[in-house]
Amino acid sequence: MANAKIEIEIRALDKASKVLDGMKSSLGPLNKKVGKLDKQFDKVDKSIKKTSGSFSKMKGLLAGAITVGGLGAFGKSVFDASSKAEDLKIALETVTGSATEADDAFKFIRSFTEKTPFEVDKVAETFMKLKSAGLDPSVEMMTMLGDVAAVSSDKVAALESVTNLFSRTVAGGMGVEELDQLADKGIPVYDILSEKLGITRMEVSKFGQTAEGALEMQAALADGFNERFGGGMERASDSLNTKVSTLKDTFEGLLIKVGEGGL
């Protein structure tokens, strides 16, 4: 009986040893990702120390969550971020025409967003509206629109309004309604048109009825926006809200990288 009991215990220990070895092998790649993620947080920590002190506590909590019992929640966060990224790429493929161009547009949007007070969703929406209207959502164009919106107290709504103004003008015509939406958000569109074209608010509707007149107004507004609001996003980037928004997008980007296995 004693020998049988010893044999059973040896087999149990042997099985336990194999299980532990398997767990160690599985955790190896995860530990590497945690280490790389830790380095990424060090970069974020340096970028926000001026405003929020230190990010090291959150970094430690996240690493702890990944390695101690929080793997399920972390995995869900990775899955959600990756799914959101895939949905955006599918939408971008519709307006760009190919998966390759959609992937390039996705990278451009994420990179551009890091320099703005806006979140990825809103920047992507602006990009797609311009692209769908036949405009080139270049760095210069996106920066001009973002700079204008950044000086408004309602930045997100202002970005939507100024994007709509430029994208709809391509179809022909620019009316008081679109301009009023920006004026209501503190953007002096009528002052700019008066200065650049010598037209008053009462003359806008008639002047903007034709495609030629609308494009002339669009060009005048673009010049005025760059002159008055150039660097608006850069100035807005010093606010706490902007840094929190940037941090959120940076963290989401890290989750996407984990999901892709490229961190």
C-alpha cells in the first residue's frame, strides 16, 4: 500500500510539473509583450509629466493586471480596440478604393491624431467626408480645418461644421446656413469674407449660388483661416483635456499593436 501511495504521489507531482512548464511556456511571449508595453508607457510618461505628474502608477497597474488575474479584462480591451480598428479600415476601404490605401489612410489618421486635440473617430470622420467629396484630405487641409475648430469652445462640433462647409461646397453653392453654423461657434466667417471679398452677410447667398462663387468663397475662407488660426491645434495641445485625449488614443494604439502581435 505504501509503495502504491508513493507511486500515485509521484505521478501527481509529475503532472503538476508538466502543467507548470506549460504555463511557463505560455507566459513567456506574454511577459515579452508586457516588457515592451512597459517601454511604451515610459514614452507616454515623458510626454505628459508636465501636466499630470507621472504615469508610472498606471503603467504598473496595467502590467500587474496582465500578469495577475486581469488577463481576461485586458484581452477584451485588446479585442475591442482591434475590432474598432478593423471596422474603421473597412469604412476607409470604401472611400479609398483598396485595402492597401485604406491601411495607409488608417496609419495617417492615427499619426495625425496624435498632434491634435481630437480623438481618432472625429479625425477619421473628417478624413472620410473630405475624401467622399472628392477633396484631398492632406496634412495641410486637415491641419487647416483642425486649427479652425481648435479655437472654438466646442471643438468637436466646430470641426464637424467646418468640414461640412468645405465638403459640401464641392457640390456647388455655399449658403448662409453653413456659415452661420460656424459663426455660432465663434468663427468670424463673415468678417473674413468681408475682408477678402468685400461682401456682407446679406450678399453671401447670391454670391455663393454658383459653383464658381462658392469656390471663391472657400478659397477666401481658407486664406483667412490660415492667417487667423494657424497653429490653433498646437496651442490647444497644452490643455489638460487635450493631453487626456492624446493619452486615450495612445493607449488605444498600444492595444491595437498588442492585438496585431506587433508591440
